[in-house]
Amino acid sequence: MTWYTSFFTDLANGFWRGAVQPAHTSAEIDFVTGFSSGRRVLDAPCGSGRHSIELARRGYAVTGLDISAEAIAFARSSAPSLDWRLGDVTTLGSFGFTADLALCMGNSFGYLSHADSERFLADMAAIAPVLVLDYGCAAESLLPSLPGSIRMSAGGVDMVAVNSYDVASGRLLIDFTFTSGSRVQRSVCEQHVYTAGELSRMLLSAGFSSVSLYGDVDGSAFSIGSRRLLAVARR
């Protein structure tokens, strides 16, 4: 079983729901909506729906897809009228989606095998003329200052993450422990690490004709040490 199929339980999801402030979501949506004049959006994976819900609040027609049953149930309870789908992004091609804008936000890119990531990008290129991809594990962001461990608390959940980097496979391995009262979840997350150049070449090979790279939602250029990579690919 692939790690991400069982990782996103109420403990993991509850932590991230508490860790991200509404102002951050609003700023991200301000950024992404500047790249499309259309109103149909695919948010995949959508997690607990924070981006989808903010887009719908602004009048967009949104479909949110995620593999986590807990996250989709939470999203449905928060916004029952939205089009929520439970499913794996590796099967995007089977859903028949069409959109004006596709989103892959929340640092979800890199969870899949390399071949599945290539297929995912090709499916996104077939679905929408614009893709905004948020990637926190670009090599230029991650490797210069990779911390050994991180401790945080959010949403009533304590989180400890212990990082290691596998040079041979180019993978970040994160040993997560989530604790809430007497409940403990321990899981290992694997994320493929690509340089900005590698990701750009993957997007072009997937069917996009141009790629712009940003270091944050303020529109700053991506560079070594940028906190995140926001890639905007146009077909």
C-alpha cells in the first residue's frame, strides 16, 4: 500500500487544519486566480477543502478531489453544496474533468512515483489550460537548510517530524508522530525532491507550453533559499 493512502487521518488532517490561518488561504487564492479568466476550477488534491471553499466563496465553480475519506467528509460538512470527490489523483484521467484552472496546492506534489507524477501532470494538462502547482520540496528550497527535526502544535494535535534525505533516490523521508491525548499516529511520509529545472521540464513534457516560477504568492521570483516553489504552467 502506498504511504499516502493511509497517512491522512483525523490526527494528521486536524493538525494541518489548525496550522494554516485563513489569511494564508486568502492570499494563495488571490495569487492563483490571477492566472485564469475562467470560473471552473479543479482542486486536486484538495485536502480538507480550504482552497476550494475560498474559491467558491468568490463565485468559482469548484470540484475538489482527495484520497482521504476523513478530509472529504470534513469538506462536505463545511460546504455541502460543493462538488467533492473521493478518489486518487493517479486516476484523474478516468473522471472526465474539464476546467479553466487546475490547482495542486498544499505541497502535495512529489508524493507519487516519478512515473505517476508524470502521468498526473499530463492529466492536468489535458484538463485545464493553466495549472498552478505549489511545491515545498524543490531542491533549491529544501536542501540548503533541511532541519533534522520539527516540533509544532496545531488544532489540538502535537506533531514531531524527523527528516532524512535519501541521496540515491532523491527522496525526503519524514518520520511523523502525531499525538492528541492518548492517541498516537506514527507514519513515514516520502516525497520526491526535484530541482526547479527538472519540474519545469516535466511540465513541458506533460503538454504545457510555458512555465513561470515564483517564490511566494507575492509574485517574487523563485531562487535558492525560497520558502516554496509556485509553478504556473500554461498550455
